[in-house]
Amino acid sequence: MDGAAVDDVVQLVQPDGTPSDEGRYRRDLPPETLSWLYEQMVLTRELDVEFVNLQRQGELALYASCRGQEAAQVGTAACLRKTDWLFPAYRELGAFLTRGITPAQMSALWRGTWHGGLSFTEKCCAPFCVQIAANGLHAVGAAMAAQRLQEDSVTVAYMGDGASSEGDAHEALNVAAVFRAPCVFVVQNNQWAISVPATHQYAAESLAHRAAGYGMPAVRVDGNDVLACFTVMERAVQRARQGGGPTFIEAMTYRMAPHTTSDDPTRYRTAQDVEQWAARDPIDRYATYLDSVGVLTERLAERVAGRAGRLRAELRDAVVGAPDMDIADVFNTVYHEITPELARQRDQLLLELGKD
């Protein structure tokens, strides 16, 4: 793919909010697109905060924060068509929101309801995949189906640096390259696979360098620069749509929060490391840039703040006081007709819980 070499990291907006000297990718997006990217990132962070609050208040069993990764998610999802399919992992709140999935729909997943995620497919988005790297296989399968149906849709697989060490990731990348599947792999290298550093995931110079072994182009991009993520993704999607095959995008970013709300990151990383990445915050950087080009107005800031408040309220309304799921549904909804073994397990659990 024309553009940056794998050794480069594409950056259009520097951490201080000033434009870089990158000339291979465009940054001249319409003002409405520039403001929309800002809005989506702010809304993502605000909802992320609310999800964490709800978990801490006992309304959710678990949550995986995407704080710090808003640009990588919003930027790569914003340039897609509504008919392009997303195959997320479990941290892609920004991609979900950009695709138009509601807070209530997202909360159903984190509450563990059996139907959580089913409504995602209405927006051409698969339910998120907790099984690490398996969604890459799903994305390639869907891309090959699109080929056979002669559709011009593109699929996107979101992975983390840890997922790249899984066998499923290798199989997905290899098959996609062999069959020139219209698929883009977005690997958010957030530096940590729970407590395992990214340096333990590969011995190569970067994750993107692996792509050469599969026979596909790769691009490394500043994952905290939403404009760079947008334009790099835009080019990769165009290539896939024109029959050029898959692209590997490594978005260099950082997981600012714990791996999940059950994690204590102070046990394996330093406060100094976190502070260094906090100085590269994707929202602060982009806000400074928008202000310099006259897009970030007081009216825009007020509109975004108002919508953020409404979405947070919408999320709380959907979660607080919601009825608990029927635990029997965990067994009853696996097959059209429950198997004898699942029925036995269901009855045993209900007996232990003191339920009929």
C-alpha cells in the first residue's frame, strides 16, 4: 500500500496539537467531519467513565475501559460505510458508538444478558468477542463471503497486541492474505496484554513487521492521533474495496485504565509510564488542533457536553434497577432444544441456588 514504510509511524497531529510535516496522507477533512470526530471521542470517554462508575456501584459485574484509545477506535470506524462489517474484541466502545449502537444495547452485554449483542448486527457489527483473536477468523470468513456474493463491503477485525500472539490471529492473517480477502486488521498496540508488556509479544521491530511474512502491506500509525487513524484506515479500506486484499494497521496507543475493573495495574507498571502517555492524550491533542483551525467553538463544546450528559443518563436509566436475568437462560438459550446434559446442569445450579 502506498504511503508510509513499516518503520515509520504515521502522525498528522503532534502531541502538542500542532500539525506534523507528514505529507503522504491528507488532513483536509470537511469541518463537519473534524467536529464529528471530536464529538465521538468525547462521548466515548464520557460513556467510559459512566460504565466504570456503574461497575463500581455494583450495577455491572465487569467492564473493560477504553480510556486513552478513543482516537484509534473512532478514527478507524468513522471512515467506513454503514454496510462494512465490524468484528470487535471487547474494548471497542468508541467503534460501537461511532457505528450508532446505543448505550442501552452496550450495557446488555456487560450485564451478561443472553441476548446482549444480538442487536449489534442491525448496524453491521458483530457482538464483541471475549475469546482472544477469534474475531479475526470471523472477520475473514465474512470478507470471503462478501467476495463470493460480489459485494463491495469490507470487514474490520479489531485486536490487541496480546491477541497477535494467538494462533487464531496467525490463521486469520494467513487466510486473508492467501485469498486477498477485503479485510483490515486494526491492532491496537496499547502496550499491555493484561500484565504482560508488548515487548513480550514480539521480537521483531514491531507487530506491523509481521505482515510481510503473510504477504500483506502494513502501516504503523499514532493511535492517539484521530486524523492519522482516519486517513490511514481510509486508504486501507479503499484498497480492500478495490480488490487489493487485506492490510495490517498497528495503532500505537496506551491503555490508561486497568485491563478491566478487576485489575490492579499498579502491580506491573509505573506511574511515570502512565504520566508520559497521559501527556499524549488523544482528546486534548485533537482539541488543541481544532482550536487552531477554528473548528472547536464554544457552541460545539456546549453541544457535545450536552449530548454526553444525555447519553450518560440514558446508560444509567438502562442499567440501574434493571431486572436480573433468569440464570436458567444461560442453559436454555444455547440450543433450539436444550440437551439432557445442559438440562441436568441447569437443574443442579437452580437447586444449589434454592430456586425451583
